[in-house]
Amino acid sequence: MEISASHSLKLSYRSKCEDLHGHNWIITVYCRSEELNADGMVVDFTHIKEAVMGRLDHRNLNDVLPFNPTAENIARWVCDQIPTCFKVEVRESKGNTVIYEKD
């Protein structure tokens, strides 16, 4: 899915990312289950979009997330929002991609 959102980072070193800026984030969610639910799905994509896009799209991530909104922290947060999720890929720009995977 793609969301448009802004953020500013609080880092231990001086960075231009401390200033408010935005991205068109590409978020890929990987889910798995040993069995499909009664509807024949692992999870309904609509529920994933509501949990992620519904809370983050067109927002300042510093205002809606209780942590420093790095791509890595966002990937972990997304993974935690979806019970069947085991991996999340977050791309904030071309060449800047992180992958968070549960153990």
C-alpha cells in the first residue's frame, strides 16, 4: 500500500531529517497462517488498510505515533497491528527500504 505522510526524526546526531519532511511511503505487509479463515483468507486486505492507512495516511507521523517515526520503527509498529503479520517492508524513497521481521 502507499501512504503519504510527514515526519521529523529525533536523532543522536545532526541531520536534515530533523526538519519536518514527507514521503510517499510504500508499505508491504506479509502475513501467514496455518489455516485460512471461514472466508478463505489469511487476513482481509481491507482490515490491513484500515489499521495502517486509516491511521497514517496524510498525517504527521510524529502526531499519531508514540515513538520516533523512523522507517524501522514504523515497520515494527505495522507488524504489531496485524496478528497474522510476520514481516513488513517500508520504503520511504527509492533506495531507502527497511524490512522488519518477527522472530
